[in-house]
Amino acid sequence: MGFGTRAVHSGEEPDLPASGDVVVPIHLSATFARRLADKPTSGLEYSRTGNPTRTALERRLASLEGAKHALAFSSGMAAETTLLLSVLKSGDHIVAENDLYGGTVRLFERTLKKFGVTVSYVDTRKPSEVRRAVRSKTKVVWLESPTNPLMHIADIRKISSIARQAGAITVVDNTFSSPFLQSPLALGATVAVHSTTKYIGGHSDVVGGAVMLSDSELHGTLKFNQNALGAVPSPFDCFLVLRGSKTLHLRMERHSENAQRVAEFLESHPRFSAVHYPGLRSHPQRALAKSQMRLPGGMISAEMKGGSQAVRRFLSRLRLFSLAESLGGVESLVEQPATMTHESLPRQRRLALGIGEGLVRFSVGIEDGDDLIADLKSALS
Ligand code: P1T
């Protein structure tokens, strides 16, 4: 069935003949009674191990991502941590894109390094750099596409094939695209990870994460560690993500339509020297983005002239775009990566990547496009 039908129905069939609920209830029970000690009567034991609301969400997420399996977590970082602790051991090596969400780099550098895991960062816009960086201990190639915040695109098909030949899995953090815009598994990746806090949840009212994959053996290991590590979402959080996901396809179309308008406006404005958005003709990887993504999405970053002072003035004068971290909700947000989402990166590294104080990131919401442009015009005037 089509994406919209799966978004509305998958994992959430009406509960007949029992109650007829057309929406899966929020199953709050922390534990589940059984008749015999050695066998759970309903198949359920304890809510960290499994919960019916979470099962419904996991079925929905697997269906949307075109995966056999999905696992839900209490945050995007919890999903990443559980995945990495499941596939790595001391001495192993990761090849990762240079430009990643700051929290992912922090996990690699400040947490995993202590356990003897090393990471080589490369520019995944050039698959040859991945080929050069892989070695016998490389277990994971970690991509974001588009990247946060510079909107670089990785050729998922080519890089997955390089990783496979090297005996490594390819993980794509698909948060910026959402499952509606891009299907990494169909392009050859082993695993897709998401911060469901963003587009999948879609309403900035829940923090969550997910891992989707079709490899059943790896799924078994991950399921074991979902329970062993315990970073599971609450039943209420699962309900919110399930509810949000029903309109994902509609929202992504509007996010993309509005972002295209905003990107074109910023590009034509004399106060911006560069605009990074895969829907613009000026994006050097527009054709690759088009071949992997249904639409260019709702995220834009842009380089403002006049440095930090100009950025601060602009950010404080916006009215519809709230100054806040995060992205992917129905409301428009704006932020300065250097002082907010990517503040945890060492300054030298940030500057070398091109994340200076002049860079502004927009998460374009689903409001009326005319109002968003009017807000930008007024803040810039
Ligand atoms: O915040 P959390 O749900 O734990 O997700 C972490 C995460 C993972 N991957 C990507 C690409 C992300 O952007 C994030 C979170 N990002 C922000 C909060 C942000 O404003 O960029």
C-alpha cells in the first residue's frame, strides 16, 4: 500500500472483537499478569521488555521505513547508543561523515572513545574518502544525508556498497529526510536511525528515537539490548509519536514547499552570502539529492553577512520563527548552530567544517508561506 495509507493504518488495526478501538490505547501497565510462572500468558511480561502501545509504534515505523523491524527508544541519542553498543567492541573503528549533529559527535568523542572505539571523520560527499578510510577494524560507516547543519548529501548507494565490501554496516541517520522523503535501506544501507522527536513526531511535544532494519540477526541483538540497556519510550510518548506519524506525508510536502520558497527568498536577499538547500539550483549535489529524496525537505542553513552581531539582531527580530534547538515540528524554528546545536564541537573543528557564527539554520514549518516570508522580510529590514 502507499505511504499515506501505511502512515494511517499500519500497526494500528481496529481491536475487534474486543473493544473496536480504532486507535491503539495507551497501555500504562508496568507489568503483565500471567497464569503460570514459567510462561507469560499474553506474551507480555514487563513494560521495559515489551508494551502493546510500543509494539504498535514499532510496526508503524518499520512499515514507513520499508524495514522488516523497528525498535523505539526514549530519544534519538538512546537509539544511537543502543545501536552502537550492540555492534561495536573495544578496538573497533567507525568511519563517519564530518558534518553530523553535535550530540552524535559528542557520543563518539566523549563516551565511546573511553571504551576504545576510534572514529575517522571524512567528507562523505566524496565516496573515495570512505574507501580510503575503511580498515579491517571498521565495523560501522555512519552517514547523515542531508547533514546537520550544512546540508551535504552522501551517495548512500555507493557508500553502502563500499562499506559492505569492507565488512562494515552502513548506518544512515535519516532524521532530516524522514522516511517519507528517503529510504536508506532501499538504497543499500543496513540500518536507518531517527530522532522521532523531529519530523516523525512532528509536533515538538515528545522526545524519542528509533532504529529500523531488515537484518533479523542484528534485530535480535538490538532487541536484547533495548531491554538490557532500558532506554525505552513511555507508552504516552509512543502514543504521541504514533499520532504524529499519521500526517507525516502531508506535513513533509508542506515543509518542502515552504522551505523551497524560504530558500529562494534568502538566496535573493543581499544579507545572505550562501544558502544551503538541496532544492536550490545552486546546491552542488542537487541531482544526487533528487535521485535519493522524494522532495528536498524542510531544513535550510544560510550564511549571513556581518557576523555574529548581524545574526543576533536578525534572530531577535523574528516573530514566527522561534529561536530554539530542534527541528521537524509544525512550527518554524531558527537557531545558530555554533552557539546551540553544535556548541559541543571543539571551536577549531567547527570552523574547519564551515560552522561559524554567521551560519543560521532554519526548520521551516507548515504555516502559510506568505507569513513566513513576511516575518523574514520584516526581521531583515
Ligand atoms: O534529540 P534526540 O531525540 O536525542 O535526537 C538526537 C539527534 C540525532 N540525529 C540528528 C540528525 C539530530 O538532529 C538529533 C537532534 N538534533 C537537534 C536537537 C537539533 O536541533 O539539531
